[in-house]
Amino acid sequence: MPVCVTQLRQARGRADGIASVSPGGRVSVDISPRAVSATPAGSPAPRLVTPETPRTAATNSSSDKWERRYRLRLFLTDSGLIVVVVLGAHLLWFGQDSALASIKLFGFVDYWFVSSALALGWLAAMQFSGSRDSRVLGTGSREYQLVFNACFAWFGIVAILATLLKIDIARGYLLIAFPAGVVFLLAGRKLWRIWLNRQRKLRGAFSARVMVIGSASSVSNMVRELRLNPHAGYHVVGVCIPDGATLSPDVDLTGLHFGSLESPVTHLRLSGGNTIAVAGGDMLKTSVIRKISWQLAPGAEHLIVSPNLIDIAGPRIHTRPVSGLSLIHVETPKYSGAKLFMKNLFDFIGALLLTITLSPIFAAVAIAVRLSSDGPVFFKQTRIGRDGKPFEMLKFRSMTAGAHVQLADLLAAQGTSGTPLFKVHNDPRVTRVGNVLRRYSLDELPQIFNVLRGEMSLVGPRPQVQAEVELYDDSATRRLLLKPGITGLWQVSGRSNLSWDAAIRLDLYYIENRSTVGDLDILWKTLRAVLQRDGAV
């Protein structure tokens, strides 16, 4: 069926109209004069979607099938890992010989029955944990937290049942099964997430197809952020903005369906999307948003509303309906008490284990530094820690002796003496051994000793010198609420490739939303970033 839309595509504007197919097979598009507006200079013309058959909610429902397929894969993986872990723990502790467990109410029971019950209960705990819910899959640490909580809760139930029913169960058997199961299940989720994020980034698959609506500025911001974070699972297919408005010049318009705010659901279906995202609630009245939700097909089309809250992780946000109002409660972050104690304990144990494990590397690097050039093995520099307290940060020396006296001249030469990140590009002071150490971040290893001394954390904002801290504004000063870290969120998000503003934003996000599971994820990503030399200097 020939479709003549060439002249329409040459118009530098939006089509605020609906394509219809006549019985004779011709396609007509009704475009009102107010619907055409100029696009930014140099931007590609928006794509006018004129499908031969308009998309319906029924066809859009197929886009949700990926969630069911992905949850099935997680279910099969979890089930297989639990069976392997329980079977392995049984064979390691009891061997192939028959063993009996004493249960006061039933007498002696074969441990194969106990292992079967343990595996089935574990599977049930995982099933009801919510760790396979579509809202936690693919991004954030909530999924991992739910997996750990399910494992911890199940083994807590096992301990309670063993006490109440007076079950004489081998403790060594449980001590093998529990930690092995947690590690294997978390590793399985991590591997699936890596695969899922790769599919989303490379193909745009396994994602919600989103039509973003709202004011031009808020839509531009949301489109920009969603495109920068494809792993979040939102693929933008179109936008609806007020008549006469245009998106920011830096937003790529290629492939976007354009429509007006008068009929967003119609344009959602024309674009092939299945989700409407309201970018900021100030542009549309609550009554309008409610009517939009009424027009969406239940279970097949979805509504997302951005409440203008930025850099706040999901676990801190809670909704509470009161007399028809949806109140959003945002928990304020705490920097003391039990959470701080657990973070300090995590840091100390982690640093101690790393010191023991990496001791051969410490020795090899120290010898290489000592033989490469004159000067001490360690470089000590005063940095600013928590609450603005100074401390001496340790590094393996990667520069020539006395390199600090040349810093001011080098920064002035490259024009960055007034910015808080005192980085010298192509630094002539770095030795040949130092280049290797910096490439793989080996020069940072002695900071593990700073962690053991309580001056630093494994994960946190990077410590800076006094001259950089003096350039802080009010927002950047919040970096001093926590101990500085060996690595941090900005290190695994671009490292030295990031601007100062982007680095501050990531540091503040970490400070507001930190968690133990999040720290483990950052440590894992740090290892990957170091091996890939992503942004290393």
C-alpha cells in the first residue's frame, strides 16, 4: 500500500493529527495549523508516524511479555542454584552415606527429607520476597536487598522451628548452605542484570516504551536522563509538549514521535509505546492526569509521574493515601547510630581482609617504586576528612620527589587553577612506574591503612586537599558529612572523565542514599572499571 508522506516529513514541525486509513487504502493525516512549530536550528526534523493500522492497546500488551520471560528465567535460575547449594551442602557434610536428624515429635528423619524441606522452603521465601517484581529488576540495589532478606528470613525461620520442634540439625550443614546460597543467588542476579543491561543499551530491548509528556523543559530533562541511563529500562519513543514549544537543542529528536498535550494516549498508541511518563506535575492538573490514567488499557499501558524529586533512591520514598491525596514521604538520611556503626564495621572487616589478600601485591609495588626513582615508597598528603578534619592520606609514590611544588604552575598553564578538581592532564611529573600504578589504580592501595585507622571508608566521596575544599559551595560541603572513600559512585560512573558538577551530584546521591548492598555493588563496579581502565589517569 503506497503511503505518501514525503511532503509532510519535509515540514519542520510536529504533526498534531491522527493518521486514518480509508476503505480504499489511502492514508490521510489531519494537521491543524497550530500544530506546526519550528525545531531548533540544526536539529533533524521530527518523524511523523503514519502507520497503516494505528496501534491499539491490545497490540501494545505484547511489549509486557519480556517481563514474564525475564521473571521466568530468574525463577529457574534461583531454583537451580538453591537445589545445587542444598545438595552440595548435604554431600559435603554428610557424604553419600545415610544420615538421620532427630525430631522430638517424629523421631529420626533422614537428612534427605530435611534437605528437600529446606530447599522447598527457600524457594517459597524467594517467591514471596518480591525480588522478581518488575519494579526492582534491572536497576538499583533493592533487588539484591530483597534476595538477601529472603535468605536471612528463611534461615531465621529454620532456627526458630528447630528450637520449637527440638530438631537436632547439624549446624555445620547450615553454615555451609546459608552463606553459599546467598553468594550464589546474588551472583546469579548480578549476571542476569549484566545481560539485561547489555540488551537494553545495545538494542533498546527489555524496556518500557515511553511517551514523555509535560512542559518542554521538563520533557527535555527527562528524555536526556532516560537516554543517558538505558539500563533503567525506559526507551523513549515520543514526546507530547505544548503547542509552539520546542525541546532543548541538545536533545536528539531522531526517531521521536511528536504530539500535543490534548491527546497523549492517542499519540502513545501511534508511537507504539506502552507507558506515559509525566515529566513534572506542575504542567498538568491532577484532573488531567487522572483522565489520562482512565484512558490507559489496564495491565497493558502504564502511567509514571515524576514528582520533581531528584537524587532520592526508591527505598527512601513512601506513598500514603489520605482522603484521596497521594502523600509522598521522603525519609531524611541519618549519619549516626546503627547504620553508621554497621558501615564502620563493614569497612574495618573489608580492609582487614583486603590487607591480608593483597599483601604480595603491596610488597611487589613497594619494591618497584623504590627501585624506579629516588624518594620514599609512600606519598603522604594532608586531605580533609569527615566534618572537615584533616588527616594524612597514603599513596604509593607515582611522581618524582618534590612534585607538589610544581602543581600551581601546571594548573595555571592548563587554565584549571580555579576548579576544585586539581587534575593535571599528561602530567610530566609522573614516573614510568607511576604511569602503570595509576593506570590500574595500584597507587591507591595504601589507603586501606587509612581505613583501618578509621580515617577513611572503603566507599565514599574522594578526599580532597584544603585548597579544593575552600572552593566548595553549600552543596559540595555536604561531602564532608561522611568519611572519604577509597572509591565512590563517581569513580564507577566515568572517573576522571566526569566534570566537577557531575562528580558532586553523584557524591551527594551516594551520601543521601547509601547502603551496604550499594557499597558492595560499587566495590564490584570499581574492580571492573580498574580492569577496563575506564577514565583512569
